[in-house]
Amino acid sequence: MHAFFFILSISLCIIIPVVLAILLRRRFRVSWFLFGVGSLTFIGSQVVHLPLNNLLSKIGILPAGTDTGWMIAQTAIVLGLTAGICEELARVVGYLVLKRTRKAEDGLMLGIGHGGIEAMILIGILSGGTIAQLFYLRGVDLATLNLAPDLMVHLQTQLDTFNQPALIALLPLAERLMAMTLHVILSMMVLYAFQQNKRIWVLWAILYHAAVDAIAVALAINSVPVLIIELLFFVSLLPGIFWVIKTFGKQLKANQQPPRKIEWNLFSVSLRKELIQLWRTKMVLVIVGVFALFGMASPLLAYFMPEIFGSIEGAEMFKDLIPEPGTKDAMEQYLKNLSQFAFLIAIMVGMGSVASEKEKGITEMILHKPLPRWAFITSKFTAQALVYLVAFFIAEVLAYIYILVLFEPISFGLFTLINALLLIWLLCFSAITILGSTVSRSIGVAAGISLAGAVVMMLSTQIPNYGSLSPQALMGWAGLLSSELSFNLQTSNFSALGAAVVLIIMALIWAVGLFEQQEL
């Protein structure tokens, strides 16, 4: 049951921010662009916040230990102030850039975006990988790992979570929901400073943020039970919630509009149009055909590789040096073929999906139907995802049959997991390409942006200390599954999986948000 509730908690931390934004959009005509800007204010704040804490630690302002009461207090105050200063000033920059963003609902969306991306990163990406490793360590004697004593104690404390009721796994979700609430409150305080032209409210936001964080840090250092910390966190939010309702309640009520229906019918029509277009342009046949070819050819190429070398004049001597091929060789060939060509197909299919229609004037005509812009963008991604899903299924079935005939069998469930990882990896390129196509007005520029994004993602695994968190690391995980021919939590990479899902979601949100800002 622990596994179920942890998966539920992690999944909801990714989904809930998007759902909250959708619900807000139903009552107010607020753009997805603000959600994206809110996410940028958080990321931008951390670019300053984390190095600042390291600097303060080096020069002694942030204590290296917490042995005395003063050191605990100093640590809590410094960490609280750096968080408040960096994040609230980042919000100020956001409002300065968005000069027309002064409505109460705008502040709500910016706050949801800021707190939402924090939840996605901290829980959806970082905690996902950590929890998987904790499940693996449940049956391991920690004494055999040769860990430092303090690390051993910390790890044992985390493992003790599994000795508590399974519902404890929902605690990270509850904590993130309260943190998102805090970010909405702080966003509204900074908005109030701009609405009333009272800069002092930026200072109040910094101090409120610092106080809440400092209390949480002090309690955590003193080993106060987590439930009590979360309860006090909730209590600290009540004054802010009351202030937001009292200050902005009338504005929100006045700006509220009749609930907007989610235009699923129009989305389905747009999706059908995209699928028909992919079929008529032969893209479906090309994609499915290429994947089917790789599915058949990969095991065959692995099986006949010694004979191929033997038939090449002058290379006969190398034939006997090649070990007898097996299932692992077939899987390696399968992964190699797909990794080299699949992302190029995703770029070729997606680079003109929006840009070409804008170039030809088709977009303006379609949106006058009227078709909501979110449906226009997401239907393109969904159509491509469905085609890739079918293509991977056909490739998997064909490859599996040939492996059964030529080699030792592989678990179909394991092979499906490998293909699922490859599909999610490929959809990252699809989402990036659609974003690039949305930004540009010509196919050439869209292709350049898409290729640049693809290169950045593929090189991101080389980032020191953080490369394993990249969506590109899914290829490494798939490679390990193929070489080991078994699933192992120790070599799993759920952080990369979470990063891929978050990347897809945020790329689509930015595509829709930017598309909503464009005049066609």
C-alpha cells in the first residue's frame, strides 16, 4: 500500500497545479502564459537562491552546524530570509515585465505557476527517484554500505517511514498543497504592491515568507514530528488566506464570468482533423513503416551480423571474433536504431505543425470556427502521440516475434516497459518541436529551434551531478533494462521519468500560453 500512495502523491503533485489552473481559467479569462511566467519566477529565483546559500555558508553567515540554540536560530532566519528575498524579488521582476498583469486572477495564476513548478520539481522529479531507492534499500543491511554515521541515521529515519501507516505517503502531497497556497498568498501580496503602488507590501511578502520558512526549518532541526510541523504550517497560512479573501474578494467576484465549458467537442474535432491530415500526408504510413522496419530488422541484424562480416571481402577474419549473438544484442540493436532515427522523425513531423499553418494563413481561418487555442495546440500533440503509440506497439510486436524465433525469449512486460520509456522520451522531442513551431512563423525557424532544443536535451545528461535527472536519461534506463533483461529498483530512474513528464507538460503550457499572446 505504501507504493500505491506514494505513486498517487507524486502523480497528484504533477497533475493538481494544472487542474487548478484549468479551474481558474473556467471562471476567469486568464492566460496560460501567466502560469508559464510563474514557473519561470520560481526557476529564476533558485538560480540565485541556491548559490547565495552556498556563498553564505562559505563565509560563515549560514552556520555549518546546529549544535546550539543560537546556531539553529541563525540557520532558520538566514534560510528564511534568502528564500523570501530571492523568490519575492523574482515575482517583482515578473510583474514588472507583465505591465498589464494587474488583475486579481492574474496574481492567482502566477502564484499557481510558481508553486506548481516547485511541486513538480521537488516531488514529481526529485522525490520520485529517492522513494524508488528507499524501496530498494528496505531489504538491505545498511551496515554493509559503509556510510558515514550521520548519513546512516538520516537514511534510517527515511526508511522508518515504511513502518508507519501507508497514508503517511500522502504527507508530501499535503505539504505541497499548503506550499502552493503560500505562493498564491505571496503572489497576491506582491500584486497588491503594484495595484496600490505601495512598495512596502513587497517587504511584507518577504518577511511573511521568511517567517513561515524559518519556523519550519527550526522545527525540523529540532526533530519535531512531521505532522506537528505540517499542522503549524497550515496555521501560519490562515492569516494570509484571510487577508487575500478580505482584500481581493470583491475584485474576484466582480471579474468572475460564467463558467466556461471545456470545449471537448471542439478538441475532438480538431484531433480528428489532425489525424486525417497525418494520414493524407502519408505521415502515418511513414512513421509506422519506419518503426515496423526497425522492429523486424533489429533482431535480424543482430542474428546475421557474423554472416554479414563473413561475406565482406577482407573481413572474413573478424567473423570468428564476434561472439554468438543473443537476446541482449537484439535489444541493443533495437534501442540503437530507434534512438538514432526516432527523434529526427519527431522533429520532421512536428516542426511544421503550427508554423506551416500560420505561414499559409490556415490558422486564422481555423480559429474563427471558433476553435480554442489550447485545443488547437494540444490536438496536434495528441495526434502525434497516438501515431507514435501505434508505431511503437507494432515495432514491439514484430521485434518480440523475431526475438522469440531467433533468440531466447524476453519478458513481454519488460519489453513493454522499455518501449513505454522510449515513447515518453520521444514525446519530449515532440513537445519541444511543437513549442518551437508555435514560437516561429516559418518552418525553417521552427526546425532550427526544434533541433537546438533536441540537442540541449540530449546533451543535458552531461551536466555534472544533475545529468541523471534529465529526460534523456530515460535512454540510459532503457539500456540497462535491455542489458540486464530484468527490472531492478536499484538501477531505475524514476526522476528522469518525472522530468520527462514535467517537460512535456510545461512545453505544452508554454506553447498554448505563447500562442494565446500572438496576433494572427
